[in-house]
Amino acid sequence: MSFVRSKLAKSLLAVPVTVALTAGAMVGGSSPDGPSVAAAGTGQATQSPRDYVSLVNPWVEADIGRFFFFQSATNPFGMVKLRPDTSTDAAWGTGYRKNEHQVKGFSHVHEWRLSGVQVMPTSGDPVPKLEGDTGWQSYTPHDDTEIAEPGYHKLHLDRYDITAELAVTDRVGIHRYTYDNAGPSEIIINLGGQLGEARMERAQVTKVSDRELEGYLEQHSGRTRLYFNITFDKPFDSMHGWADGALVDGGDPVDEVAGDNSGAYVSFDHLEAGEQVQMKVALSFTGTEGARANRQAELPGWDFDAVKQESQELWNEMLGRIDVRGGTHQQRVKFYTDLFHVLCGRGVASDADGKYIDDTWDHNKVKQIPLDKHGDPTFAMYNYDALWLTQWNVNSILGLAYPEIYSSFVQSQLQMYEDGGLLPRGPAAGDDTLVMTGNPVASFITGAYNKGIRDFDAELAYEAMLDAQSIGGLYDKAWFDYANWGTGGNREYLDLGYVPNGLTGQGAGQTLEYAHQDWALSQFAQQLDERGINVTQYADVAASSEYDEDHTAGHAIDGRPVRAPAPTEWASAGEQSPWIKLSWDEPQRIRKVVLSDRANLTDNVNGGRLTFSDGTSVAVRSLPKDGTSRVVGFAPRTATWVKFEATGGRGTNVGLNEIEVWDDTDVADYLLDRSRNWRNLYDEETGFIRPRNADGTWREPFDPLAPDDFVEANSWQATWFTTHDVMGLANLMGGEDAYADKLNYAFVSAEPENFIGSYGHGYVSYGNQPGLPVAHLFNYVGKPWLTQYWVRQVKEKTYGSISTTKG
């Protein structure tokens, strides 16, 4: 059963949201797109269900989107996103496009940083295999016979006179090929070369029988493996392959193919005119057994039409959660097409039985999601681009209409925190790509809680978010920086109140993001009445000895996850009873200390004693040897230093993984104060958020239209990113009128370009996340008519088109 369908069947959240939104969004009268079902219990006659699938046009913006943008044969949040490709040689400027006619094949993954398993049916004479997908590409006319809609795709391959149809379950793609002419056929399975978002590298495929293949392909220098199980509804006559630039065994039949830039093809010696061949491709990130189990769980049979029908029924249910009426047909098509992309823009990464790959910090271990009383996974793991600034779009949609999916995402994020010690930014195949900046899931998780979605561990969520926004967390990581720490400017943000110009290249933008995320977490902390921060972030540290520069005392307070790919531990130089001491300039009211031993079985503290500057001490017994934490609680005391000395050490270089010292600060107040850090970058002379140097001077020269030191924005666009403190900015600008006049000037200036600019260019840009809230800000300074006017202008001029080149 589909994960989404399973959640629909069992979730109490889904039903009332659907009914309430349907009723609330209706504009009187019947819809020109067809009747809908009356609300249950109203006593009204039940009409035929409304066909929301027919209101989705996958071609909108297809000719300018990136590789993964066009979608057709996929389920909501499906792992398999099956569709044709017309260009595959890069992540940008490629995909499936109406202005391109050469189909390179049908690939099964169109996801952030992931792609894979490209298939192409052929007929007649054998085609070249060593030229890549240009060797077997086929013309398709994009005429009226082509059908592209949610859950289904149909087209004709003119070179081969084959009609190809595609449908899906969550983790299985099913193909149906109808051959116009009699003769031989080869079905190519390409496992090598660039395929949009990623390069398919070393691969292996094994013939299990004359109806089944299995194997895997690698991406990202072997860090990611995608496993597959492929079955056919009739026996093929032989399997062949290529690898490392040559046909395997000269093109003779083989039972296995392995190598770089490789692939396989199965041969049917003769098919009749009108004959059909069906193929199923099941995927998994856990192994070939996981792929086979997904096929057996989701698609054991061969009823293509039933698969298509079930997928489109699911799409109608999910799209129909928001029942939009009135307006024009084009407006309704645009709305449901955009909603379609929300629902297929992210995909499950776990198996049907709840197994998933934990590859955080290259762990590469298969784990199990908890199961409910029916034996179904309680949530799913996901692949997705960063939820960066999605507080202005995706979070709201999920909270309004898809609360059970929202909850599943939150629980998956917390699972990644438990697995790897860090919340994710952009998960891909069980690891985090660390795309974008800051801690974007802070707004996501706190938004869920504020929307009443609370079936997750709130205390764990708070712990994870506070960790992310502390030393050693996500604020310490620049975008895409997997190996290093301290590159996000967090130390400077805490010490100076801003990330200085020239440190990260994005300091002004990071300061704005960190401040907003601090505000979001402050609201969450207030609701949970949380107290205490880890004051080691502000401490000086000394130790009796240090093994080497990779094992300094500073690593005992660096906050880094124990499995992170960098030094994370303090080790002494040959001591069994070493000590470590933390000191502060101002007295700290301390209520607990959290200790974790070095994560090995040979050099261990075992136990010790905490001593405080007030003369008191606390015994510490039995630290776990695997690096997990031990909380040492005690009556609060005030101290300017605390010292830990090992008393039961064994091994040659005893030390610690981490020591945390917690005070009793009101966390909501502390973070609310930090959320005002954006003010440190407001330049009264220019009236803009302006990059600032570490010595307090302003960046020179300064052009508010230049992208310098911002994150995919410039000062004209980013200055308004104080949405948690609109009046704070308005007051600094001289009041509500001055704020509104300046923002209105930006819109007037951006209108000739339809409010779109490339990253970091233009006065206002609704082509990227930083620009999304700005038209609504007039509401908060007493000018609602300007919000109404500019929202309508943006809606029509930026987002109103349903062409292949705008949208």
C-alpha cells in the first residue's frame, strides 16, 4: 500500500482537514470543471467526484525548469518519479521539454541530487550502446497522442514505432510497450553517465532469471547506492551489457555486468506486431532485497490499468483536499498544477516495510522505522532540497491540508538527528547534503507545532533545534560544507551579534536567517517553558594535557556530533587521570553537567569528579564507553569555573568526547534577544541592511542592488527579511509610511521585469525564496490596499501563465 494511502486510511487528521478546507474554499455554484462530492452528513445528494487530475498541466514551465522539475508518472511524495527525458547532460537547463523532441529514455528518479535507472525500448536493428543515451534516442512529436498527467504518461517513439506508457506505485515504476511492427527488440537499462542531477557511476546488474534482473548503481563517488529489481511479464531471450568503454564479452550473452559507465540490455528475438511487453522497476536505498520487497508489497501483479487508476485516485484525493472554484479555467489549472508540484517535489527514501538507510556521516547502516499496531511504518524518511524559507509557502500548505504528511516529515528529521546528531537541511539517500544555510527546519518544526501537529516528541525536537543553533550545530556549517566546522560564522554571530562581511561570503544573509530562526525557536521554547543553555559556548577551556592538535581540549566543547568527519574529542597525552577546566568572566548559575566519554573501548574515563569554584564537588560514576551522554544533575550553584577530573581512567590517552555545562537561563528570552541581531546590520545612513566588517565598520563600496554577502539575494531584497519584527524595521526606517513608501518604490521598480530577477539581482524577485513574503508586508504597516494590489500584480504577471516558458 502507498505510504500516503496508508496514512489516509488511518489518520484522523486527514478527514476533518479535507472537509473543512473543501467547504471553506468553495465559491457558490457548481464548478465548470465538474461536480464534487457533498460533505458527509449534510443530507445532500452525492454527485460524481470532481476530476482534479484533469486540472493539472505538467507542461507548465517545462522548457525552463531544471532537470527534476517536469513530473508525470509519480505518486504524491513517491520514491519513483518516472518520466521521459529529452536532455540529461546537466542539472540545470535539462529535463523533459516540449521544445526538445529527442527522447533519451525513461528514468525513474528525478529528485534533489539523485537520479537513476534509465530505460529505453528499441526495435529492429541493434543500436549503439557506447555513445550514451544519444546513441539510442528517439524522436517524439509531442502531438495530441501524447498524454502527460499525474500518475500516467503515454507517448510514441517514432524511431522504433513503439507506444510507451508509464505508471507507478510509490516505489515501483511499471512500463507498457506496444510494438507497431513485428521483429526483434532490445530493452536498454542504462546505469552510467550523467543523468541530470547526478552522474551514474560504477554499477552492477545480475540476471536472476529470464524474467528478472537486480543490481545497483553508485553516485557521488560511491557515497550513494540506488538498488533496483527489474521484472518482465514475459521471458527475454538473453542479456548483454557494456562497461568501462566496451561491450562485455564482445556483446555475447552474459549473466552479470559490472563496471563504470555501464549498462545492460535484454533481447527479445521476435515480437509480433501489436504485442505488448511490460516491465516493472522497483527501487530501494537499502539493498536489492529491499527493492524486491517493495515490488512484492506494492505491485505483485501486472494490471497496468489498475495501477494507473489507483495512482490517479490518490492524486484526486490529495489535490481535492483544497477545492478551488470560481475564477477562470486557466487560474484553476495554474493552482492545481502548482499544488501538484508541492506534492511531488519531495519523495520517500524508506522502504514499504519501514527499512531505511542511515548514511549520516557515511554511516551506511540499514535501520528500521517504528511500526504501528498494524505493522506499518509510523512515518517515512525522505529525499528533498532544503526546506529553505518554506515558512512562506510549503509549510502553510502542508499544515492546512496534509497534516499527516507534515508530521511524517518532522519525525523523519528527528530520526536523522538521533542517527547522526544533527538536523538535516537537504536529505538525500539517508545523508544530508547540507545545501543552503542556517537551520531551515526550525521554522518547519515550530510551524507544525503551532498548527496543532504535535504527534512527535516535542522535547526531542527542542533539543535538536537548540543544538542546531548552538556551537557545533547547523549554524556552524556553511552551505554544502560536509567536512568542516566553524564555516557558518556562528562563533562570530554569538560574540559580535552578526556574521561579519568577508568571513563566509554570505554573512549579512546568514545573520538575517539566524535571527529569524532564533525567533522561531524562542516561540517554541516559550510554549515548552524551557530553561537552560549550554554555557560552554562562552567558556575558556584548559586541560592537563592534549594528545595532539586534533585532540585539543577545545574539542570537548565544540558541540560536534561524535561521528562527524572531523576531530571531535579531547584526548590527553598518556594520562589516566587527566583534568579539564572551563572558566567564565562572569559567574554562571549551573544546574547540570552532561558528559560523554571518548567513543572507543580502550581509552575511557569511566568515572571522575566535578569541582566548582565555590568549593563544592560532585562525584561522577559510570560514563558509557560508546560516547553516549551521561547527565549529572545537582542543586543549582553559582561558579566562575568548573573542573572535571577523571578518577577511574583506563587506557593510555583518557579524555572526553564532550562536556556541557547548563545554566538556568530563560531560553525564550535569550533567543528572542538574539532574534534582534539583524538590527546590528541596519545602516541608518543608507536605510538598508548592510554587510558589516568584524571591526564594526561598514562594507565599502556598498550597492544595495549587488548580491555581495547575501544568500541568493541583495540588500534591496533582503532588508525586508525581518518578518518576525516588521515594526522594529519600520521604526528604524522612520515609521510605517516611510517603510511602505520604500517597499512600494521597490515594487514599482521591479514591475517592468515582472518581479523576477536572477539570484541576487533586482529590487524585488519572486523567482526565489527571499522575495516571497514582501508584498504581504504592507499589511503590517497599515497599508493593506498595497498588499492587495501588489499580490494581484505578482499573481498575474509572475505566476499567472500556463505556458511552457513561464509560470
